[in-house]
Amino acid sequence: AQKITQTQPGMFVQEKEAVTLDCTYDTSDPSYGLFWYKQPSSGEMIFLIYQGSYDQQNATEGRYSLNFQKARKSANLVISASQLGDSAMYFCAMRGTGAGGTSYGKLTFGQGTILTVHP
Amino acid sequence: GAVVSQHPSRVICKSGTSVKIECRSLDFQATTMFWYRQFPKQSLMLMATSNEGSKATYEQGVEKDKFLINHASLTLSTLTVTSAHPEDSSFYICSALRQDSFSGANVLTFGAGSRLTVL
């Protein structure tokens, strides 16, 4: 079974500062993928960043970077230069190894972290 | 980029009635779509996998007779909540896989979601 844990129900950050959102995971799959999604108050889920378990380098995409520590089973999201529009719920999710394409759609989500950016 | 459209965004119905939610892939074909459910301030849970031209695959604990899924074409999947009751009130989100141009990973692209309120 897979499990994702986000221990921070809420986080606050000052505009233009960096913030780290924690995510730890547990899985017995040898190969897996880790995702971060942003969910603003409108409800849509916006994909931010992906890290494969065999990727040697930490994933980065714009202001988002993923601090992947495989031995610790953590995949923290770092948002640099926070903007007011970053205020939202953030979900960490994992996909394990599976046979066939349909398993690629099954993500295990964490409980989420509400990020509030102050001006 | 790939877009998934979901309709209606909000629906209010009386207890005992049925509600249909549509999910369309706008600029790509999706042989498989995925329906998730999210309770207020909680995480997302996969309900079922919608397969074009065949029966949907339901997750454990999801009543297939209550949540009817039809995937009649390569761009349309529908979720019908039959004989809805107040406990069915929730946020329903559909999704489809697309290849992320940056990482090359298969990433779930979500619709904007449908908020169902059963009175």
C-alpha cells in the first residue's frame, strides 16, 4: 500500500519569500512517481512538478523545485519568490508501479497544505 | 496544452433525483479517464477508471450502481449519480492522462470539477 503524509495543515509566507511544503511517502514499489498539484479556491487541480524515483537530479520548473531525498522518503516542494497568487491548497501525490496504462491514473494524495501568502 | 472540460461546475438537486456530469477532453483523445471525489477540506480519492468502449473499473467501496460511468467516445466520459442523497454531496473531478512536455512523464490533467449539493 502507498501512503502520502503532509504534516502541515497550513503554512504562511511573506510575499517574495521562499517556502517549503513537506511531503513524506511510503511505498514498497521499486519504481514510483511523485507529483505536486495546486488547488486554488476555484477547485481545479493544477499540475506543478513531477519527480521520478530513478531521477538523479531534483526536478525544477520555474519557481517550483522538488527537494527529493529518497533515503528519507521525502519529496518537499520549494516555492521561491512567493506571490499572492500562490495562495492555495497544495497536494503531494504518488503513483506506483503498475501494469498497463490505466494504473497511471491512480494517484494517492496527501491531505494537503493550505498556503497563505501575505503581502 | 491539453485541456479537460467538465460540466456542470455546480449542481443542486433534490434527494432521489439523478445527476449527470460530463467530462470532455478538448484537444486530445482519451481512451481512459479517471473520476475522483473530494470532500470539503479533504484529499482526493479515486472512484473509478472510465474505459472507452468497455465497462468502468471501480475502486473498492464505490457503488457501481450508484455512480454510473459511461465512456461512449474517445473524448467524452459521463458520471451519473443515481438516486442522489445528501451524503453524495461532494466535489467530483475528472481527469485524463497527458504527457508533460517538460518532464516527459504521464501526468493527470484535471477538469475544473463539479460541486454537487443534494438537498
